Amino acid sequence: MGFLNQLLKYKKVCIQCHNCPDADALAAAYGVYTYLKLHDIKASIIYGGEREIQKKDLLYMLNICEIPAEYVKELPDTELLLLVDGQYGQGNVYHFDADNIVVIDHHMPFMKKTPQTLIDNSYQSCSTIVWELLKEEGYDVKANRGLSIAFLYGLYTDTSSYVDLYKKNDIAMRDELRDDYPELERLKKSCMSLEDLMIAGEALHHAYFDQDKQYLLISAMHCEQSVLGIIGDMAIKVDVAKISIAYTDIDSGYQISVRSADRDYLANKVAAKLCDGIGNGGGHMDKAGGVISRDCISEQYAGWEIADIIKERMETIME
């Protein structure tokens, strides 16, 4: 019996995304929703927080994929609260009191592992986990056009436009679902807002350049991973830069995006060494990414700023 099968004992299920849900959270929620509706379970997709979804690409995604996500301030009547792409009690997940809780997530573990928590940070997107769970139940995701587009776009935005895509399970989902989707192409071309543009411009304006080691370090305000990848792609075009490292804060720590223009310092190896013992990183020779855990650096680097941690590790990497 698969993980999703245990949900069928409930008649009413609320699927909760984190606050200001991104494409991956919405896609993962829609995957679980599709499975539950197939078995005549009364399911709903909800999210809380300070504001409703405003990004145009996400509104378009909700429309073309027919995802019934609802912004709520009170938990609807339900027998089960199921969190996707987030964990119960985290700061970016609006707190609803619930007795029965199930979690499906791909971030660093925040909760204790139980039979009702599926938390695996070896995946680059929560969409991939739900895709595998649906396949486990015999569901043909490729036959569902809207869900396929949602999963692909969720993975696309969580891997800096596929640039930082390197995990085999996530690659397998992309390859299996890939097809000619005009709607997906439109989503890809509208994933950057004017606010994102301003964040990228501000980040690049204040970039740090180590003249001795010849690498750029760029701090971006909280932004989408796709935007972080764009910042990295622009920075590595600087003629004197061997490596660029862009980073942004996320709930569990820091997302990093690494670009390399020097074969002596491959991006995947730099990302792996930057995250060694404090997170998870990897990718391709010229483009890579990773996540640095806030909990890990609080133990090993108490009182340190993330920029100083990266600089200290870069000194070792480039010696």
C-alpha cells in the first residue's frame, strides 16, 4: 500500500500550501487533490498568510491547469490537514489547529519522522515526490495535461529554469512528462515580475568581488529560484569572474546558485563543497545549486553571517 492510499480513510481533506505558494507547492497540492477526487474524497486546496497569490504566472497557472486553490483565514471543516511543500509549525506555513496532520515535503526535516510524514530533501521539487506517489498508485500523470504542465512548471521554478536540475528522480519526471505545451512556454516567459527585476538589479549593484580569488558573491532579497538563476547567469558574464555565487534566504536556510567560467573550478564541485556538512549541493560543470541549512550553520558557525561563511569556504576551495 502506497503513502497516498492511507488518505482514503478520510472523507474530507484540506491540502495546505505554504504562505504565498509558489508553482511547486501548487502543483504538488494539485497532484494530491487529483488523486483524492479520483476516489470521491471531498478535497480542497488552501493557503493562508498575509496576502493572496498576486504573481501573474501563478494566476495563469491556476487558470490553465484548473487548480482550485483558495486563500483562507480559517480552516474549513475537515478530517485531515495535509501539508505539501512545507511542514507543520514552520514560520512560512500559516498555523491551523488540527488533530490529524500529514506532510509531504522536499526541504530539510523540521518535524520528527512518523508514518504520516514524507519528508525527503534529496528531491529538488515536491512535485517530483507527488509524481512518484501517483505512479506508485498506478495513475498515468502524462494523460492529465493540466497536471503534467503544473508538475513541469513546479520543477522549472524550483531548479532555476532547469539550470540547477541535477537529481536523477527530478530529471526522470521532466523527461517523462516533457511534451509540446504552448501554455508551459507562456508560463516560462512570464515568471519574472517587475519586483523580481528590481531585486535582481539591486543584488547585482551591490555584488561583492574578490579580486584575489576572482569570484563574485551576490546577495539577493528573498526571491524565486528562477530569479536567482538569472542573477547568476548575468554575473558570470563579467570578464574577470571565474565563479559567481548568488544566494537568497529561504525558510530552512539559504538557496545558492553557482556559475563557473573556469574548468579548474567546476560549478558542481564548488556547490558541493560550499554545502558540505551544512546542506546539499551539486549540478553541472558550469551551472549548479544547493541549499545551506540554517540549523546546521547555527551549530557550526554560531554568530556568523552567511556571506562570511561562503567567503571562508571559498578561500579553502580556491587555494
